[in-house]
Amino acid sequence: MDEALFYAQYLLSDTDRGRFNRGWLDGGRIADPILDQLQARFSRRVIEDHFTRIVADCSELGITRLDILSGSLSRERLEPMSDPPGALFLRGDAGLLNARPAVGVVGTRRGTERGRRVARHMGGVLGRAGVMVVSGMAMGIDGASHEGCLDACGRALAWLGSGVETVAPPRHRGLYRRLRQHGLLASEYPPGTPVRKPYFVARNRLIAAYSDALVVVEAGQRSGTRSTVDFTLQLGRDVYCVPGPVDCSHSSGTLRWIRDGATMVRGAEDLLEDLRIAPPLVGPAPLGLGLLPESTAAIARRSGRPLSQVAAELIRAEVDGRVRRLAGDRWCAASALPG
């Protein structure tokens, strides 16, 4: 099959596109009804122009294109999926696509400050331990987990529900830039594909497929995270959940999944132990910090050092993973759980 006809799958419905790629993975051929539909609806000129535009856009925007037709896209992560993508579009370090181990860290867009702290801490610990953090670059838990991972100079993979050149949400422009420079942005949709709500659910199946396990930090009963959990279970992989207060709506989903059999974790350290991955080595906390949180001002008074000097040292230690920043400008040793 020539490339133009293969990429004409993007002219089909999402359902037919999934069948198109499933047939190619299973037997190296496309079901006759789907091919007949393509050739009946679109002229050869339209099909070739469509492919030419995809190639030109990728070249202009610096986007890497991988597909199962040429063999440039590994089949390992795709084989277990019922509706696999046939091509992926990447920006950043394409070598991270198949990095192992990989853990998905996801959750609600509108969570609590506590949830974001836990997600950032988890991303940082996983990143320092050599685990790639997979998420969706959304507001809330997803973005916080990637920020923590990148702060720790770890490996991060973000799946988008649009063309990979689109920054969505726009408020994450800075995070997008960091992921492009130090991680990987990926999408199954060609350049120019707009943001659409159904694409986020489709994106979630790729977060599941490219993760060896999934952690849900915070999610309500009706959170879109449910689809990521369902996809993960369908693939036969483990789901972990961080517990939260029983009277918090953003914990209702995670608590229910724990009740239904998901493994409870208090933080990344529990997850690393369960996955038999050695935790990262970190040095002692500076400035005499321990498990009891202290404000920057209190640390400066206690240590007798200038406030600006203390603040700079705390920031350096946070990047190194030796201390953790809590709400209200408070700090504690990294061995303490986020409060």
C-alpha cells in the first residue's frame, strides 16, 4: 500500500480508522469494505493532496512522523489496543516514545492544592528514579506531575488531544515549551487537527497504552480520568490511587476505585516499592529541615541567615529533591509526605 492511501485513513471516521489500523496490524491488509469506502468517496487527487499537506506541515513545524506502514512506529504498545493509531506525530525527543519503565500520573483538572502538591512530588520522585512520567498536559494533576518530573530532570511524555503543534490549554504554554525541549509531546492526529472533546477521551487510551502502570492522584466520581482507568484495566495493567478525605468531592473517584480493587499508594515511594524500582538517592535536607514544616521566614530566623540566601538554597534543594515546598510558603525534608 502506498503512503498516500495509508494516510487517507484520516479522512475516515474515528471508528473506521481504528478498524483500518487493527486490520493492518493483524494481517497486513485493510478490510475491503473500508478500502472501497475510501476510494468511492475520495478521488486519487484528493487522497494525494491530503497526504502532501500532512508531509509539508510536519516538515514546516518540525514534527516527526512515525507509522506502522513503514515500520518506523513500534507495534509493541499498539498490539494490545482494540483501536490502535496507525501513525503518531511527535515534537521533542522521539526516543522517549518507548522508554521503560513508564508510569501514567493523571487526575482531575479542577483539584485541590494538596492534590497538585502530591502530583508534583510524585512526578519528581518518579523522574529522579528514572521512570518516565506519562500524562496529558491538562490543567491540575496532569500538568503538576509533568512539572515535578521536569524539575527533577526526568523523562516526560505528554499525549495531546489535537495536532501536536497546538498548545492546549493555552495557559500551559510554558509547560509545552519545556516538554518540547526536555521531554516529548505526542498525538495520533496530524497537524492542523483542532481541539475537540472526543479527542481527549481517545488521548486517554494512549496514556494507558504507553504506561506500565497508572496512578490516579485525585478524581471525582464523574471525572474524565475514569476513561483512562477503564483503558488501563482493559489492557490488564495495574491501577494505583492516592487516597483523600472522604468528604472531598475530588477524592470520591479514587476512594471508590480503591474500594473496587485498585492499590492504594501514599506517594511515589510506595509505587516504586511495588514496582521493584530503586528509589532515587537524595542527600540530607539543608538548613536543619526535618519532617515538621517551617516557613522561609522561620527558617531564616532559626538559622540566623539572610532571607534571600535561605530562599535561594531552598529552591536549589527542591530541584535536587532534598526538600519539599508545601502550601503557605512552608518547607519540609523530602522524606515527609506532602501536607
